[in-house]
Amino acid sequence: MQILTVDDEKEQLKSLCLTLRSNGFQTLAASSARKALDCLETRAFAIDLILTDYAMPGMDGITLVKAVKQLYPKLPVIMMSAEGTGELAEMALKNGCDGFVEKPFAVETLVRQIHCIPGRNKNQAINIKEAGMSSEDHRRGNDHRQHCYEKEGKYLTFVLEAEDYGISINSVREIIGMMTITSVPRSPEFIRGVINLRGKVIPIVDLRTRFGMKAAETTERTCIIVVEVNRADTRIIMGLVVDSVSEVLAIKGEDIEASPSFGSQLETRYILGMAKLEGGVKILLDIDRVLDNSEMEAIQDVA
């Protein structure tokens, strides 16, 4: 039986692996939840069970369990924790754990937990089809997970027509209040015009108009987000008119879901993903793709 053991304390991880081996188990070691997921991506056919610590930096054990169960619903997971409270054990089990052991534990207790996992042949490795996924589903799931982790980072969030959006803080130059916008004749409707920002002419895009929303009156909360857009080898500075700016959030990869194919006023090609947070869902925009090539040419002409 091959056990993937996950613990950020390297000495404890080494000791646990040695203990498991001395009791007849084979082991793979991962020093973080993300490394465990990477190991699953390449070794899924060879893993019978995951034994994970709860308190780990970055992604904790509960989050790891959720990710594992989404990809491999039938792959057993046992959680370990020095915080052996009944509440934590209950939370672990509710989120898909097949067992829970409190640290420090007797070796016999852990071995008994492993052998009590129901419905498993201890001499047979996990199989992707047994876990309820085709090999194509497995590949897509891993591709999606990796893609979402690449999107994690800090996002400036803002509001348009009562919906929450976010753009990468790396694209934001500054936030300014509404100021006089000079219209440009014969420009597309979504281009409000230009402003003079400290001697530099900046084209202004009305995101409501661009996304087909109803026009709204300017309020004291209406503002302009000045962003830098990358298109091929060109960098363009422009302003985005939004209803209001909310806050900067650090969004984790595991909180980002794939772009939906329906239920949004935006075409999904503009959307990086949907961030599911306690305050609700925020639509993460790819600022470099909000405008297509012809629209970017119009922006450059205005600029």
C-alpha cells in the first residue's frame, strides 16, 4: 500500500515516513499541500491513501482534502493535527476526510485507522476510473487546477451595476476621482474621451458601455482606474470608468473557479475566472483582453 504523506515539518515528515515503512507501507513524501497535488498529478495510479497534516502554510489540510476529493472522490484521506479538538475533527470529516488522528499518536492508532478505511483493497493502487474520472477528465482537472493557481495574486476589486469585478493589481497604475473628460469626435461609443493627467493625454473607456450595461449617473463614488494594457509589444495607458472601487484582495488559486459559459453579461474570453469568497463571487477580468484588436486600434488612435 502506497501512502502519500504530507507535512510541512520536514523532521516530522521524515520520521513519519520511516515509521510507516517499518510497518510495511510504501511512502511518498510532500512538504506542502501544493507539492502533494503535483505528486498526485504524476503518480495518481500509484497512490492508495493520503495522510496529511492540518496546519500548513499556504494551503491547509482541509483545503487539500477539498481539492483531492474534487479530482479523486474515492481516494481516501486521513488528517493529522496537534489541534485535536472535536470541532476540527468534525470539520475534517464533513469536508471529505476518511479518518482523523490527534498528534502525538501511537503508531498502532495510526495503523488501525489506515486499515479501517472502508471499501479499499490494501494491495491495489488507486485507479483514475475507480475514482470516478476518465483519463481525459483527469487531464482537464489538472490543467484547470494549474491554470487557477497561476491566477492567484492581488486584485483591485470594483463595482459595475451591483456586480463585483477584479483586475490584477499589477495592471493598475493609480486610481483617480472623476475629472473633466474631453470627448473625441467619431470615436466608438465606449470611449468617453480623453483626460489630461499631469500633462499626459489618457483615453478613457466606460466599462458599463463596453459591457452592454445601462448608463449610470456619475456619483461621488464614480472613479477612474488608470491601467496599463499589454498588447503584443505595445503598452497602452488608459482609464476605466467604474461605479466605485472596493478594496485590494489577495485571492488564492484554490478560490478561483473556471470561467462560466453562461450567466454573465460578459463574453467568457474576457474573464480570468470567478473568485468565490466569503463576501460573494467576484468576476476576475483579463484587462489585456477586454478590448479586441480593432477596439485597441481605436484607443491608440484616440491616444
